Amino acid sequence: MKSQLLFFFSALGVFNGLLASFYLLFLNKKKRTPNYFLGFLILMLSIRIGKSVYLIFNENEVRFYLQIGLSACFMIGVMLYYYLKASLSDIKIVPLNWKIHIAVLLVFIIGIGIVKPYKTNPIFWGDFFIDFIYIFWGIYILFSGVLIQHIFKKYFKNKKSCSVSEQWILVVFMANAMIYLGYIVGRFQLYIVGTLTFSIAVYVLIFFLLYKKNREGIFEDIPEKYGAKKIDASKAQLLIEGVKKLLEEQEMYKNPNIKLKDVASQLETTSHQLSQLLNDNLQKSFTELMNEYRVEEAKKLLKINTQYTLEAIGFEAGFSSKSSFYASFKKVVGLTPSQYKKQ
């Protein structure tokens, strides 16, 4: 039973990874270059983890399958690096030098597999080349970390100033780093650690997507240096006034389904520029701003509408659920709605 459960959880990550990569590569309607790199990244990881599952749970070892898995492993770090770079740089078309770099690496790993196949050269692969692949993977993990260091600094300086897209990038990087460390540990201790880490990472990413309200922005373009493109002071002031006018006069916050892009459209600006405006000038996210207006509305209703239930007041103010109303109210006011009403 223990072996069957380990197989189930290990193989489940591979299965979900293959589904996710297939969706990003072929079914995703948003034809973005970063999404293709993410699809290839997940595909390479899934093939690599699939090789591990095969090796652990299959008594009849076929070295060709092992070679395929290790060859995919060689490209994981590269795909992570280019996914992050494409996301941060708003790449629409893959540059020629990227294509050449990836092509050279593919020719190299395929060439090694042809000249020295695992089947007839197990000592070469086991004693040397596998370590080389892990080192190569690790180098690109480091390159990727350097590439997003400004997001790390921004996150630890003020977590709320990071957009959902930037938080997603951090989660993807950390998931890959954890998988890599899992395999390093597994190389010397327990080999199955890497496969289980992948399954856990897949579900961490899924829960992240489910948890974030503005998740539709994750797979949209974000600026190369989010804080580097400051909005002109005069324009920022006009936009802030426009946001306040929309919220105070049209009471858009009362719509629980209001999105950042809806307000940005009304102001004739982009979602990313509006998000940057709120983060840089108000030090709060769009969701936080909406909830502050909703809490103020709820406070008014609590004073004058004594016949309403607390839940009804939350919905009237624009909250989508009782739990979000209570949590936001307590966060802003420091009291629960019922405590505030008593006072």
C-alpha cells in the first residue's frame, strides 16, 4: 500500500504536468511567447519526473527512457530562464539569438544521445554526464534568480506592492528551485524526493491560481522593470482623481465582480499602468482599495440600517461572501462588524 500511494502521488504530478503543458502549448487562447516557454518548461519537468517514476516503480529498466528523461532535464533550467526573461521583457516574438542558443543546446544534448547513447554507455552517463546535467540545470536556476532579484527585493520590502504577475513569477521560480533541491537530495539520499516535490509544486501553483482574485493578469504581459517606468506625476494625479470619481460617484466597488481591467478601461489606460499607479502612489493593491471603499460603505449601513443582517450589509456593500466581508472589515477597522455595530 505504501508503494502504491507513493506511485499515485508521484505519477499524479506527471499527469497534471502533461495536461498543463498541453493546454499552454496548444489550447491556450492567449498566444503569448512567455506562455509557450512555460508550457515547454512544464513539459520538460513532466518528462524528467516521468523518467524518475518509471525508474523507481518499473523493474524492467529500459535505458532509452532514462536517456529521454535526462535529456529533458538538461533543458529545464534553460526554459525557466527564458520564461522569466520573456515575461519580464514583454517579448512578443522570440529573438533570433534565443532561438540559436536553444537550438545549439538541443543539438548538443541530442548529439550526445546519438554518439553516446545511455544503452551502450551507462558508465559515461552514470559517472559523468548526469552530474554535468544537474550542474547545468543549477547554473540556470542561479541565472534565473539573478534575473528576478528586483522582484525579490520588492516583495521583501513591501509584499503588497507586488502585482499578482510578479508573485506568480516568484512562485514559479521557487517551485523550480525546490524541485531542483529535491533531486539534489534524492541523488544522495532518497531518490523519490524529487518526484514528490514536483507533485507538491504542481498543487502549490494550482492553489495559488485559485487563491488569487486577480489571477487573470498572471498570463498577461508585465513590464520589464515594473518600478522603472514611473508614471508622470501630473498624469498620476489625474488618474488618481479619475479612480476616486468612479468609485465615489458611480460606486463601482458595489459590484463584487469588478476587475482591475474594468476600471482601467473606464480611465482609458492599461491594467498594468493602473496597478502600478495604485502601488506607487497609494501603496495598495486594487483589491485592497476596493475593500476599503466597501468597508466604509458597510460602516454607513451598520449605523443606519439596523434591520439588515450583517451578511446582507456585506453583500450590499459589494463583498462577494460573508467571510471576505468579515476578514476585510476586521483588517481595516480592527473590529468585527458586530463589535463595530455595538459601539
